[in-house]
Amino acid sequence: RESPYTIPNALTLARIAACPFLGYAIIHQEHIWSLGILVVSGLSDWLDGWIARHYNSKSVLGSILDPAADKALMTTLVGTLAWAGRLPLPLALLIFGRDLSLSISAFYFRFISLPKPRTLQRYFDPSIPSAEVKPTQISKVNTALQLILMGLTVLAPLLPMEIETPLMILQ
């Protein structure tokens, strides 16, 4: 069994904990706070990965928490930006549907790849490895485009010029 108490896991948990503050800032049009929390979240995502790779701090829990933190951040951004009227609702629903499908698939593949006996306790035990899901190239491109769209949507109210056309193209 490996220790879940690592600096990368702490950074990832902090990123998850920041999501409600980000959502609050977006809904209440606190544009500087929104951008600041988003930038710090992005930097902590990069930093936890760098630390995990360079200091051999990788963990099974981290491999679960990191994509969960990414999904929490994206869900917060999409939901609150749509609520604030800055992201079209059909696009938000499409992103939510895709992410929900991916999450259900991850739970399913965890279940079928878990060594027997398959119990709830073993299912939720992050120290028991199972199938490792690696993103495809198209998935990486999609994620990058989504992050660019969300970042520009958060940044747009702070810019002295309109960027509606690039936002519409990304949408």
C-alpha cells in the first residue's frame, strides 16, 4: 500500500476545494478573482504533475484525484459561466453530457478491471490498482480547446476590447 499523503495530492485537493470559490466569483461577477483562481488552479495542476514525476510521488489516489479535479474545475466553469449567461446553454449541456458519459465509463472500467473479489470496499480502495485510462490525442486537443474557451470567457470582461468572434469560433 502506498501513502496517499503526498504534496501532489494535497495540491489536487486544494484545486478541488477552490472550485466553489471560483463558481461564486464567476456568478457574482468578481472577474479579477475568477481569473486569479483559474490561473492558480492551472498552475497547481501543472505543479502537482511536475512534482509527482520528478520526485516519484505518483500514487493510485493521485491518478484518480487529478482527473476528478479537472472535471470539477471544468464542471464549475461550464455551469457557472452558463448560469451567468456567458456560455450558451446548449454548449454547456453538450459538455456536461460528454463529461458525464466519460465519468460513467471510468466507473464501469474500474469495476470490470478490479481483481476479484469485487466488493464496494475494494472498489473504493485507491491503493488497489485497476485499468489505467490514457487520454487519446483527440481528447487532449478537445480538453485544450475547452480550457482555452473557458479561460478566454473568464478573461473577456477584463479586456479593453471585444473578443466575441474568437469566443464564438471556439464555441
